[in-house]
Amino acid sequence: MDFKNSRVPTLYTDLARTLGGEIDTSYHALEKNSRDFSSCKILPHIITYPKTVEDIKKIIACADEYKIPVAVKGNGNNASGASLVEGIVIDMTKYFNRIKHVDMLGNIINVDPGVSCKKIREHLSGWNLEIPFLTEQNDNDTIGGVVATKNVSPSSFEHGGINSWVIGLSIVLSNGEQHIIEDGITPSGKLLSIYQSLFPLLSTETHIIRGGKPTCSEDNSGFNIWGQSIGPRQLINNIIGSQGTLAIITSIKLRTIPRPLFKKTIRIRIPEYQNLPDCILACKVNGVDNLFMYDVLLENLSSTFGGQDKEIYSSSTPHVLTLVATQSGNDEKALHEKQLRLVKELNLPSESITCMRGDNYLHNFTEPSHVKKLLESYSGQTVIPCITGDGIIVPIENLPETLLAIEKYHNENHLIFNTTGNVGSGHISVITFIPNDINTFADKVINATEACFSIAKKYKGSGSAGSGDGLIGTAFLPLFYSPKIIEIFSKVKNIWDPNNILNTNKKIGVDVSYIKQRILPPDASC
């Protein structure tokens, strides 16, 4: 094998000798992998780049022998600290990045978990196919990260979550066994034992589970114990959204559909928060495929720093929010008529609605690195844009009160904030600008996060629909779930990963004091 630093810790020398891939223990690699889009910083021990499934088995065996946590990492875009670990990082992007096969007749694509969603979208486009859940918003994410997180997208309200598109998984369990989970394939070995333990647990606790089920269908907090599926589908649903805490995904099979020939996008200025639910309903009944919201701050920043397209972001129409709504179809005339019906049913002044050309407009507002760059351009070094509510999700009718409460909290605490969201599913992402003071930074991040989550709870929602629980959301799960539900989550984790080596401290096992010690400004050291 190759490794990029001769000072491999003694603990990992046997692994270094046998691994077909690479190990990197350089300061640069460890520092790079100590951060994601969250405010947390955790320095890993080593970074591994497995070439084969056998390599992954060896890494798991090493982790199990020495009881060292191991976490899988994609492109590092998670906003909750999901892949940060004080142990071994498995980077899937270097070698597990292939599109393996496209079945045109069966409408199926088989991919590695480390391939980018942009690559999948572009590849399928060449075959006139698509997975409508995957949009421009996911372009910098790996498909493994999307599946492991079960995040919402601008299209999930219309086309279902990523779990609706996954039809099979190849995984490696914490004992090193490799399995394929798919309808028609009977579980065996350790996987069969897992299923035989899960089914009676969830059946026995049915009344408690039903009572604790989240209100919003796209919620991805805790483990997915809510569905009524049995057999392989129950196992797949368990793994989707589990953030690598139950098994390591090595291959993903997804279904596809024919790609529509035409798309039309309109920009909708929302004059008041109270108008939002009716506008979302109008979009839904008129066949909108993608729906994304952003606030005036992000719009103003795009107008100021948006480069050659900045003029399209400016507006003289009074408004508090903007929706970007895309419709699609194969008949251009019928699509135009559908767009006209939508405009009519929105019942807003004509100057509030603009027909847009091309897809770049939506891409700029949904692509995380673009948004981050805009916010950093605005904030400089005096305040840091921190994601304090990436996964808030509430019933759509409660969105106005939720947004007003978020605004009130930030105004009362003299904090600048930004909101965006895939509001077709009731999702809101909140970014709070925290003063860059190492002595108060962690407290202010925790306070703002707790405030956002408490607001979500008040309005019958949860705090996890974007980047999943990760480190930050896990600490606040008791805010949304009873001790009994938390206990069931722990039992599910123990069934899949009894030695607790897979992405430790996610979904269970951490409290606020733990994450507070690991929240640091961008320029601070561990």
C-alpha cells in the first residue's frame, strides 16, 4: 500500500501493511478532515482511502480490535458534524467513485457511494433519464452522503425522499460481513440475525413508536423505526438516514425515470410570511417539481456579490421571501398553460412573479459553497456564518409562525441571520452570524441552535431534515423524543453495531456538553 506520511501511528502499522489502498496521516489531511460545514472541529487519527471492499473489511477489523470509531466521509458538505470522528476516516471519493451500470430497460442505475450527484445527473441526462430527487442542490454531494443522511431536496415534496428511489444496497456490517439488501434476496448470516432481532423489538414497542412518530414525513432524526415495511425493505429503510452508524454502504442501486423534455422556472416574491402556505399549496396542485425558498438577505448578497448575473437577483417589489418554482413536462404548450394556471392561482401582483431563463438561477441559490461564499463575503472575519438550524422541518401551515419566531429570537439577541429552505416539505435552514470570539463562540452557537430547535418543537416539527442529526442534532434529540424512544434508538444501534465502532456519537451517545467542547471558530485549533 501507499501512505503519505511515514509516521503511521503504531496502532495502525498492521493495517498499513495489508491495505491495498492508501493511508494519510499528514497534518494537512488530518486538519482538512477535522471540519465540515458545521461549527464543530474533531481531529481524526488517520485518513484511509480503500480501493476495494476487502480494504473496508480490514479497516473495520482494525477498528473493532482496538475499539476505535470509524466514520465514512464523502465531500465534507455535511452541516451537522456527521463524519467527524476521533478515530479512522474512510474517504470513499478517491476509489469508490464509479457509475457501474445503467439498465435502460429496467430504469436502474448502480453506483459507488463516493460518486458525486452531479456526475450521476449528467450521466443519466445523456441517456434521457433522471432521478428527480437529485437536483442542483446535491451536485457537490456524494450519493452515499445523500443516502446516509436522507436529506430533503427541492423536489422531495413531489417525488418523495431518496428512500423512494433506492431499491438496493451493498453493505459491510460491523463484523466485516458483506451483504446485498434487495427485494428477492433473503437475508443471511449476521444480517438475518439483525432482522430477527429488529422485528420483535419494533413489534413489541409498536404503541410507543406510533405515539412518538414525527409529524413531518421527511423528518430524518434518530433511526427510521416508523415504517411498516418488512423484509429487506425494512433493513434498507433502517440504513437510509442512519449516517453510517449501522453499516458501511459500498454500492447503491437506484431507480430512474425518463427525463422531461422541457422545464420552466418562475420566481415568486412573497409579500408576507402568512402568504407562504397558500403559495406552496398553489405550487403543489399545479405540478411544481422543484420548490426552493430564500430570504432577502441572501438575495441582497447575490445582487452585490453575484458576479455577472447579479442584476437578476435585485428587485424593487416589497417582499420577505422568494420562492423559485420549476415545472416540467414533455409538451411545451401544455407546460406553458400549466405555468399560466400557477401564476393565476398564486393570486399575487404581477410584478411579484418573474419567468426565469435557464437553470443557473436556482443552482446559485441551492449550491452550498456558493451560499457560503456569499455569506463570508458579507461577514468578513468579525462574525462567522454558522448553521444553527439546518434541518428544521415543520408542517407547512406552521411555516409563517416558525419563521416569525426565528426572526424574533435573532432580533432580540441582536444577531444577523439568513433562512433558506426546501419549503415544499416544510424544511427551513437557518444560518446565524456569530461573533468571532473564541471565549463566547461555542455558547452562542449552542444557544442559537437550541432556540431554533425549540421553535421547531413548538410548531410540531423537528430539528433534523437537512444534514441529519450528526453530532449537533444528536445532542438535542431528547428535546423531540421521549426517553423510551431514545432507548429504542439505542437498542437499534446495539443490534446492528454491538461494539459501537461505526460513526460513534451520532444518533445516540452525546449531550450538549460534549459538542460544546468541540465547537470552535474556523481559525481555532483543537
